[in-house]
Amino acid sequence: MYLPQCCSVSPNGRLLMDGLDVADIAREYGTPLYLMSEESIVSACRLFTDTLKAAYPGQSVTAYASKALSCKYILSLARREGLWADVVSGGELYTALAAGFDPRNIIYHGNNKTEGELTYALASGVGYFVADSTRELYLLDELSGKAGARPDVALRLKPGIEAHTHEYVQTGKIDSKFGIPMETDEALRAAEIAAGMKNISLAGLHCHIGSQIFISEPFVCAAQTLLRFAGQTGLPLRDVNIGGGFGIRYTDSQTPEDISAMLAAAANAVVLAAGEQGLPLPRLMCEPGRSVVGPAGITLYTVGGVKHIPGVRTYVSVDGGMTDNIRHALYGAEYTAALAERMREPPDAAVTIAGRACESGDLIGTNMPLANAKPGDILAIFATGAYNYSMASNYNRVPRPPIVVARGGRAEAVVRRETYEDLTRCDL
Ligand SMILES: Cc1ncc(COP(=O)(O)O)c(C=O)c1O
């Protein structure tokens, strides 16, 4: 069974995270509960910064894509590890600033940033924006002028590369709401327009080609495409940002390449392509989210009802579900499940793990091998550190779970559980 690196099993079959008994923590803090390994997050941050330092002869920046998990604790940790922050909303920006980020190390993204958000970001001193359209360039120039600022701006390009797990296609034309099209001359025009603007400084090029990418090739292709485009513009572009999307493992059957191998291949491609284009080495930037926090997290639930429908399926119901993990309901994401106190028991059946929300689609997964689950068991779902808490909701007026972190041999809450009072806080 797939177990993330931060987890192990004690001789008596109990699940441990960094040596701590996971079921004991679940009983102390209650369920549902997000439990995270600080060591795992720190080593993921260092994997990016160390790989870039070793594999890339120019300057490099790793920005943590905070959409994967945004809270003060995670952002402070990423900041202390020397990462920048990538934010896509006023709320993510607010959290990054509250976590002590220097606004000059914050990259503001988004395909439809509002005027209010841009004004807030400029007033906060955010030093770097990624523009998603020509319209946004004009807006940024105008608002920067009003704010007396001159931020760096990179163009988010749509390079016509569609990357999925083990494959990618170079269509030259993709249907996406993100990015400035390269298949027409719009991207070249945008670069010229941006370079001529008074209140912004055209700093570079950006793309993000997908998520859960398991192989190097799409990153290599993206790097080559951006460098070729930089050569075509004839403009002095300092930065090349290859985005995020580095894939992680959720189940036994998934076999992503090592992240360091994917990153090193992309870095090498930038060096070669810059040489081919006769360009100086750009500053190489990347924006991992999932791969920084995903493997570090597990979600713990208490099993409630177990319903056998002979010849059909067995439902194991838990006290959370789509309100804390919507990824299966949203796009069929797969996970690995285990009973935290009976890790050495072999799977009894392939079950469907059902949430508590009033939606038939509220499932954590189907066909999940699991030992014989009984009411009261603590059930663990692995690799839930990314896009779980950040996508959580209060559907059915269910309070969001806390985040507890294993660090220095003890468990500590870094986000508290929501209360019923929290749920009515905004009701007038
Ligand atoms: C622009 C951009 N950068 C970075 C990321 C992070 O991707 P991942 O969490 O797959 O690393 C995303 C994810 O949607 C993104 O849109």
C-alpha cells in the first residue's frame, strides 16, 4: 500500500506520522482532522531550491503556489525556507502578508483579477504581477500609475501544450481561459505593448501547462517554447517561469518521475534554449503547490455506518467528506485509505468511502481496498495536504476541520476547528 514518506507503521500495526501515533492525535483533536508533517513540507521546499541551485547555473526562484493550501502557518514556513509566494486573490495575498511575506516576493496571478484586488495589491507593495491578457496590462499600467508604483510584470502565455500525467500534446491551440494566445500574434503584440508601458516593467514570460504531470518532457517543451518566444520578441526579458504542476503519488499505481529529475530537465532545457537563441541566462522561476504540501498531509475521519449492498458495493461512511475533500466529487481524484489502528490487517474488500453531506456524489473514493472497517475506527486518507483545506466548504453548515502539525516530536494545532458561531458570523 502506498504510504507517504512521513508515515510509517509501528510493530503493533498503528499508523505513525514522523513517529507520532496518528489515531491518538485524532482522538485528542477530534475528527475530521487534517494532520501534516512539517518535516515533509520543509524537505519539499528544499528539494526545489536545492535542485535549482545544483542544476541551473543562473539565478532561480521557487514560489509556493498558495492556492494549494493557504494559511499563515504554511506561508510562514515557505517564507522561512526562502520561497516566494504565488497568490491569486486578495484573500491569498492578505494571508501571505499576514504570514510576514515581503510584498516584493509575492507574485500576483489570476485570469480575471478585479480592479479592487489590483489596487489592494499595489497599495500593499506587491512587486510582481503575472498578466493574463492585454486588457489587464492596460489596467495594471493605469492603476500602477495612480499608485505611484512600477511593478515587474510577466506575461502568462498559452503555449499550446496540454500536459496530463504521462503524456502531453502540443496542439498550438488550446481551449483555455488562462493565458495570452501564442497561436495568433496576440502574445507578440502584448509583449510590445507591455514593453512600451510607463508604469510597469516587463520582466519576463510565464506559463503553467497543467497539473499532476509525471514526466519531464512537457516541462522541457514549455521551457523551449518560452525561450523561443523570448528570442522572437527581441526584448530583454529577465525571467522565465515554468509554473507548477509537478505530480505526486496518491495511489500504488501512480509512478511520477522524481521531482528533482523533472525540474533539472527543465533547467537544462532553459540553458540550451537560451544558448540557441543567443540570450543571456534568464532567472528561472517555478511555482509548485501540490508537490510542496500534498504528500505532507493526511485526513483522519471516524467511521460511522458501514452499509453492505450485496452484489453492489459496501459503503463506509465517515464524519467528513466533500466539505473537507471535494477532489473525488469534482474530478474523480483517487486516494489511498487505511485504518490507522489496524495497518497490518490485509484489505477485506474494495469499498466506497462516503461522506456525510446530502449529495450522492459526496464520496472520497470508490473501489478502495480497506480492512474490515467498523464504527468508531479511525480512517486515514493519504496525500491530502493540497487542494483539500483550500477547497473546503461549509456545505450543510459543517464546520471546517482544524489543521494539526507534527513537528519536533509533538502535535500542535495551527488552524483551529471552526465553531457553529463561526458559521453565523457573517449573517446579518
Ligand atoms: C499559474 C499556476 N501556478 C502554479 C500552480 C500550482 O500547480 P500545482 O499545485 O499543480 O503545483 C497552478 C495551479 O493551478 C497555477 O495555475
